[in-house]
Amino acid sequence: MVVKDVLKPLKKELSSYTVKNIVLWIAEKYPQSLFNERTFLHWVREGLDELRTAIFTKHLPYYMISERNLMESCVIEEEQRRSGYQY
């Protein structure tokens, strides 16, 4: 929803699948006790920061097979990466 409705990508380089992988990595990285209604916006921001990093570095390991890079075939132009994702 965020990728489609808020970011409105010019190209379909970022999918909900990418965002789901970021959510899974965050859920694995931090204890479950930190996730609650009061901290929801913190985790949204954390996820967006991870997405920005993945775009900039062109690296996001696939959650199930971490050797695979989901961003490997991403063709977001260099200018878009430097300025952040265009929306």
C-alpha cells in the first residue's frame, strides 16, 4: 500500500514484495516485545530508512535466501538514488 499509494513509483522497481522483505528483516532483527501500537510509526520510519538504504546501495537480501539480492536488477537511475526515491 505504501509503495503503491504514497511513493507512486515512476517504474515498478519497488514492489510490495520488496517492502515485505524489509518488514521480515526488521522483525527478525529486533525483539517482538518492541513492536506495539505506540511504536508503530517508529517502525514505519525504520522500514522507510531501510528502503532508502537498499535503493542507495542497490542491495537488499531476499529474506528466504539471503544470498540473493532483490535490488540487483533494479534500474532506478543514479540521479533518483542520490536524491531519494522520486514521488
